[in-house]
Amino acid sequence: MTSPTAAQAAASQPSRAARRPPTRRNAELVLLLVVAVILVALSAAIQAALQSKVDSSSLYIPVALTVLFVIAHMVVRFFASYADPVILPCVALLNGIGVLFINRLGMESVKAQASKPAMYGGNGTRQVIWTIVAIAAFCVVMLLIRDHRILSRYSYTLGIVGLVLVIAPALLPGSISDPGNNGAKIWIVLPGLGGIQPGEFGKLALMVFFASYLVSKRDVLSLASKRFVGIDLPRGRDLGPVVTAWAVSLLVLMFERDLGTSLMYFGIFIAMLYIATERTSWLLIGLLLFLGGSVLAWALVSRVQLRVDIWLHPFADPTDKGLQLVQSLLGFGTGGIFGTGPGAGHPTIVPVAASDFITTSIGEEIGLFGMTGVLMLYLLISLRGLRSALDVRDSFGKLLAGGMAFSIGLQVFVIVGGVSGLIPLTGITTPWLSYGGSSLLASWILVAILLRISDAGRRPVVPAAPATQLQSAQTEVVRL
């Protein structure tokens, strides 16, 4: 009997390269436990500042949130085991911080009632309920959508649904459409459910449509006609989609008087177009259209004129028109570098402190140092989302993940830039932090799709078994 050759021995042993890579789910669980510790400490600090004591009631909200986050983790562990391990803990921490500060704003009115548990904070309790609904939707999406490419089959249907959701508040009668947010018609009032923002869900549907459309038209949109200053310009006939997106965003601005939503839709489309074609010319065309649209909107829409005037001269009318921005700037200034401490500030002075100006409320009490950490969480989510776009193998997944990651970064820039005076104020919400069910629900659904794409990109490819094994086949020499 002869011993097997070295090649046969190596083939019989599983190589290290063929071993399945780790799923990193345990790392995700450890990060979620760290999130739980941070939330417990933050809740205790808030109760100590507002009620001069710390008892078991400070654990109610952190424990409830931790249970919800662990449930989300278990769904990811069993149904998307190779998904990115960092995205879910970052989202959980942002959601937890938002709930605790919303609850803290509700506790301000019962500050003298030291025996009242921190759990019963009005909006804080409702935000916990919305978190339950949002994570339930997250789990349902993870269970139903096992392959993100299924969404591309319904791209045109989702595109129509997205447009309907975006323009619905402007078309419905006043008894149903609520002109909230100081004149912006972005809400729909439903009996028994209160107000919802359909545009938050329309944004998700339109991103799916954009990704599918750009995949099918990428080759055409990548063609160049002329070269100018080292930049390949697209053909004139290919400008239709960009001009259409620009026109729709202007219509949204004019009829709904919502600067933030208009900027979000157009910005996301241009970013996804650039990812699809890698043409710098599309960015320049988008920038020129944005500047032209801004001037046109300023000339035609009085709400935009007011926003720009407040941005340029916030202290001209600090008790009326400029009240929101002035109080926001004073709140950030009061917080300084390290903040007044959780529960020790006066964030209720800022109008709409729990929703539009939640970053001001948080920034006053945790300071520039703490807000930098919060913004770093958003940066991590966006970067890991872009990483997922690079890892996934199909073009549709790349565009969809890239668009979703960019949308998070753009939305945070628009809202934080507005409340800090960097750009004019807009009425959009801060993902996972602001009070409200529509934004929270849509943001968790976005995370579910992003994790599904991440799982597809990080999951190892199983090599196909060879049709025949010639090396091990028996041979026989036949003499003729």
C-alpha cells in the first residue's frame, strides 16, 4: 500500500481559507450590553438631577429598551447572521438616548413629585411604544425579505407609491391634511392614530425605485458627449431624469412648503446617480440645479424667504420669528464643552424641543463633547452602510445600500446644520432621536433593509462542487 501524495493529503484536509468566517454576532451582543450600561447610567443621572434620588424606577425604560434590542439581535442572529455587527448597536444607542431625553423633557413638569417614577413621562412612554412598533416592523421585514433583490421586482410600483405618499399631504383636504411644522404640509391626521408623515415611507419606496432605475439605465447615463475642463459632460438627451427629479423636488417645496423634504429627495437621487455612473459631471449638474432651484424657491415661496431671513438675521426678532434659532443657539452655548449634565439644563425653553430641536436639547446637557459622540454614531452607521454597498455583489444592492447610507448622513447634516445656524432651518426629524412614530418606524425599516444587504455582501460564497473527480477515477489501459 502506498501513502497518499502530498496533494491528496492537502485536498483531504479542510483548508483554513475554506472555513466559514465568523459571523460577529457575539461582538454585536457585547456592544448591545455596553449600550444597556450607558442607558442605565444616563437614566440614573437624569433622575438624580430632576428628583434628587435614584431608585429602581430609573431602570424601567433602559431595561425595556434592552429587551427590545436583544430581540432585534436574535432575529438578526438567526436570519441575517453575517450582517454588519456595528450598525444595530449604534442605532440602539441613538434610539435609547432619544427615548430617555424625550422622557426627561416630560419629567420636567413633574419635577417636584419625587415619588413619581421616571417611566411615566408622557411622551417618553409613547416613544417606548413607538419603539416597540418600530422593532416589530424591523423583525417583520427581516423575516419577509430574505433577499433584497426581490424589491427590484416591484420598483415601479414602489416608485408610484412613493410619489403618492410624498404628494398626498398637499392634495388632501384640510380636515385630513394637517399643516403642521409652522406651515409645512407634511402630516396626515388619521382618526385614532394621530398625525403621520407619509413622506418618511415614501422616501424608502423612492430609494428602491431610484436604485432599480439607475441599474437599468446606468450604461446610457454614463455616456459622455463632450469634455470640458477635464470633465466628461453627459449627453443632453440624458438630462431628463435629473431635470424630472429637480422639478418634482421643486413642486414638493412649493405645494407642501417643506424645504427639508425637497432637499432630501433631490440630494439622494443625485448621490445615487453619481454612485451608479461615477461621473463627476452629474454632481456639478446637480449642484447647479440645486443653486438655481434655491434662487427660484426664494423668489416664489414666502416660507423659504422667511427661513433665509431668520438664518441671516436670527437676533433681529428674537422673541417671535427668530425665537427657535435664537433659543437653539443659546442652548448650545449654555452647554459649552461638557454640558450642564443630564437633567440639569433647561431644554424646555427651546420650542419643539422633543422633535425638531432634540439635538439642541441633548447638546445643552451633554455639551459639545457628548454631541460629537452622537454625531460619530451617525457617521459610523453611514460608513458601515457604504461598506455594505461595497461588499454586496449585485448592482441593485450596491446602489440601494449606498443611497440609504447617504440619506442618513444628509438628513443629519440638514437638521443639525439648521439648528446650529450653519444652513437655514428645515422641518425634518433627526433619525432615531426625535419624537414621533413615522420617522422612527421608517428609520428601523431602513436598518432592516441595510442589514439584509450587508448579510448578502458578507456571507461567504459556497463554491460549486466539480462535476467529475478525474484524479480519483479508476483508469485502465487497453492494448489494441
